Amino acid sequence: MALTTLDPRTALVVIDLQGGVVGIPTQPYSGPEVVARTVELADAFRAFDLPVVLVRVSLAEDGADAVPGRTEQQRAGGGARPEGWDVIVDDLAGHPADIRITKRNWGAFHGTDLDVQLRRRGVTQIVLTGIATSIGVESTARAAHEHGYHVTLATDAMSDLDTVAHTHSIERIFPRLGETGTSAEVLELLAKTHGES
């Protein structure tokens, strides 16, 4: 782990911490653990007047806007979903200044205005949290890197359906896309960068 720098205009980008995702079994951290650490980060970012981006995945009831293409594993498509499955969890909601992004892909950049929202606020770096590490978080990290953002990954504020997939992203992929650190390390560096308040 080598967390060295947070730019003056860094945004927290939270991936899929919503009703239908937080309740699924994840490893190595539970959904509530990921939410709790993300809330700490979000509170700190808001205190320093830095952007917090809440990303959720949602689909039309008939699945018409689901990602097309053949895959070997069945994907979520149309059909009934539980009430509130695509609603951001209460612990993170309720802050009018937060940026809200709805995506229909794994990553938060393609087909959304995330890049515009960040650039128009002068953001040059993002800190990522969320579920699942190897899917939504990794896809967003890859796209952020390709868009020229500095990327930081709060490794204990994300989790996956599988520990092997989580570990592979953390150890093999993320060091090639940015810097990794715990949420406590991000908070410490944030305080150093912006001064204690």
C-alpha cells in the first residue's frame, strides 16, 4: 500500500451502495462495514467542501436498457426487482450537495455525465469505494485512469462477491491504476492536505 497524495480537488466516488447491493453477502467485508467506512469518508469530504458522488445502478423494468451481448454467465435483465433495490442507502442519502449518477453498466463513466460533473468542478483525482470491488469499482477505476484522473482506492471500503476476485483487484489491478490505502489512511491524508478543521 502506497498512498502518497490527494490533490486539492479530489472527489469521493461511491459505487452502488444501494438497497439491492448492500444486502448481498460480500467478502472480505460485509455491506454494512463498507457503508460505515464510506460514511466516514463522505462526512470528511463534505466537511472539506469536496465533492461526494453517489453512483447507483438501475435498469428499466423490462430490462431494455441492460447491457447487451452474449456472456457465459447469466446477467441481470428485466423482471421484478425488490422495492428500493436501486435506492442509495439512507446512511449516505440526504445531502443535497452530493452529485448523483445513475449508470446502466458496470462502470460509472460510460453513458453518464460523471466526467462532466467532475471536470466542471475542477476535480483531478477520485477516491473510490463500493461494491463490488472487481466489477463496478474496478470498471470505474479503469475508466478514471483512462480519462486522466489520479485514482485512489480505499481498500477496506469496498468488498466483492468473492474474496479471490477482491484480492486480485486490490493486489494485481489497482496498483497499476492508482494508489491504494485504507479508509483511515485516506482520512489522515485528507486532513493533512486540507488542514485540520
